[in-house]
Amino acid sequence: MPGAVFFNDETPTGKEERGAWHANAMKATADADLAFFDPDNGLSVASFPKGRKSSDKYVFDDELADHYAAGRSLLVYQHYSRRPR
């Protein structure tokens, strides 16, 4: 993909580390028109706030809002289990 910027640093769990990670992602994608997210578990949920174990598997509303405020379109990929419920 010509011109694509990939930010694939490992997402940390710690709240402060997550903030630094997000700041680095914003810098790395400063010239991007589109931000694509592929969180392991999806959009944030109340039971896994930032800093809690496994919160690295979610993308948080404020992170999405920052990218949107920077003028980027957002694409979040989430698929559902293939197993019957």
C-alpha cells in the first residue's frame, strides 16, 4: 500500500504506558487520512478500564476521538466468534 503508515508497537496494559503509546501513535500517523484499528477484543467496555489486566485488547473512545479530531476517518475491524452461541 503506497504511502501507508503502519504503527504496530505492542499495546501496553499500564495506564501511563498506554498514554505514551497513544501519543507515539498520534505522531506516527500525523499525516494520515485514515486510521485503521484492529483490537483483539473490540471497543472498550466498562469492565476493562485502561490499566486493568487485558485492557490492551481494546481500543478506547478517547483514542478514537483524538484520531477523529486530527481529521482522520476511522475504521475499526471487529469480527464475531464463529462458534454458535
